[in-house]
Amino acid sequence: MKTDRTDVVVLTKNSERLLGSCFDSIFANVPVNRLIVVDGCSTDSTRSIVRTYAEKYGNVVLLEDDGTRGSARLKGIREVETDWFVFVDSDVILCTDWFGKAKRYVEKDVGGIWGTEVWAGIRNPEVLKLFLIVTRRIFELRGGTHDLLVRSEAVKGIDIPRNLHVFEDAYIKDWIEKKGYRVVPTYVPFCLHHRPKSVWTVRGSRDLVIETLRYGSLRKMPNYFLAYGFYTLYVGYRMFTERRRK
């Protein structure tokens, strides 16, 4: 890498729940050149939080995009000025020395490095072990941008379809690979993903399946259902164990 200073792109929309902690983990574990925040017209305190960090660090850029995640990611990519940049979701916490651990995988043919996401709240070691295996398999199928280090050259010229509100991460992964680069999934580094409470419901699991049917690749559909079936079972397991604690 020519420089260790790296742009970071974060998409937000009513992200006040964890945004401060997310930003703290970014500035603590990534050598930030600029933090590029693409906001989808938030109505909560998201923008106020962004302004606070802009005043504190002086290298925060706030953009607005009232479209889809696809159009927002594209706007973020086009703002990047460093050789590499990092996508970080607004509800994740990066592990200690995330960037230092990720850059160990940088090679000439590598266009992206993804750190495994771990859902916050998993306590059972056996469940965690299985979760990590399934999550990595899902990334291999469709990509992920929870915490993804990207070679800027590998996404040069990308034009993400504006209608992609989900599976835009799959489009990015496929683009990088079609450019002749590898996208490397890793267990270290990782991020802790604090998913919203809506995920831990039957409706949340149903919506995940509907999104997959609507936007997923038909060729990969059987593999999607095998992988996401585990998530559905885990949500059921989580709901059951939480009820028993009450």
C-alpha cells in the first residue's frame, strides 16, 4: 500500500443508536484519511453526531443521498481519494487493530478484504463456531460490506444500479472479481454487528427471505436458502433463550 492513510465510507440513515460507538471504533482502529458519511436524509440525531465528530477530527465529509444503498455506496466510492478505502456499516464495532490485521492480506491480486461479522449477543461457543462458518459461506456467495477494505482501482468505473437497496454488496464483490482481483474473507479481523431489534423477530426473518427472493441471483438461490436457513434457526434460538431468561 502506498500509504496507510485510508478513506472510510459509512452509510447512515437514522443511525443514532450506535453511530458514536461505531465512529469511535473507526478512529481507534483505522488510520483515517477522511471519514465519508453518506446520509439518507436522517430525521433523528445522526447528522448532529456526524457534526460533532467533524468538529473533533476535522476530516469528516457529510454527503446526502435520498436513494438506495446502491446509489449511496456509489456516491461514497466516487468521493474516495486514497488507494484503498474501507466500508464500515453504521451499526458495527471494529475489533482492535482492525486495519493492521486486514492489511496483512494485501497482495497484488487482492481487490478486497472482508472481516467476518459476529452478531452481538452470541454467547454459546458452539453456536459461535457454526455461525462463523455459515457467515463466511454467505460472504462467498454474495459479498458483504460490514467491514470491507477495498482497493480503489478494483472498483474504478463501477456503476452500481440505482435500484439495488439490497445485494449491492454482491454487485461490488462480483465487479471486483470480474476485474481480475480476489476478494479475501477472513476470521481476523472481524467486526461486532449490533443488529437492530427488528431482526430478532419472525417478521425480520421473513423480510430477509423476501429480499433474497426479490434481489438474489437465481443461480445461487438454493445456496442462499441453505445459508439463511441457519440465520432463521438462530433467530428462533435467540428468541427462545431470551424468553427463558425472563
